[in-house]
Amino acid sequence: MFGFELTGTTASIAALVIVSFTFVLFVLEKYPPEVIAIGSAATMLILGLLPLESAVGSCRTRRPGPSPSCS
């Protein structure tokens, strides 16, 4: 995404750092959990660690109308 993507060992280390940082922020309870989770997901999307299809795939539905979990 954005022409920038981490691969191999660098991607593994970056993912580990992001998850560790997320865990620490959850434990400290300095920010709301929603903010921490969305920030972590956005960081992983920008770095190319989380494919866009995986992030938004759960909100897609085959039936017309909004999905109850993504509205």
C-alpha cells in the first residue's frame, strides 16, 4: 500500500513492535481501547503488514443492505 511494503524479517519485527506497543497501551489504559485498536490497524495497513482485503473483507456482505456488524 502506498508503494511502501515491509517484507521478511523487517515485517516480522515491525509487527512484533506494533503488537507489543499496542499491548502496553491497553495495559496503561491511557487512551480508549477503540483508539488504540484503530491506530494499530491503521499503522499495519500503512506499512503493508495487513492487506486491505483482510481489513475490510469482514464488512462485505452478499445480501443487499447494511451488515449488522459493520454499520
